[in-house]
Amino acid sequence: MAYEVKDNTFSIFENQNKTNDRQPDFTGKGKFNGEDIKVAGWKQTGKSGTDYVSFKIEKEGEYVAKG
């Protein structure tokens, strides 16, 4: 039985293939409003010193780059 991704959910993993700072620290896939998506995340530190992750979500097949 194949795993089916539920709508409006996604999974992310550490990017084991990262070779430069512009590439995401995390990558993943999921489904949003019935469309397949891919997710990319970058570790960030806010002005207050708080660490967080900034995410970008795109339709499957589109290019992900830090903007």
C-alpha cells in the first residue's frame, strides 16, 4: 500500500545535499489545496536574537531559490 499525502500537509527534512548558503537548510514535499507542493526552509536569526526558520512554498516543478 502506497503512502498518500493528505491535503494541506507536508513533511520537511534536513537538506543533506546543501553545498552553499543560498540553498535551503530544509526541503520537503506535500499537498496544498489539492496541488502537489515543495517546501524549502532557511535557518534565520531575528534582530532580537531569536532563531527561526523562514519557509518558501511553491508548486511542484517550480524552482526554489532564496529571494
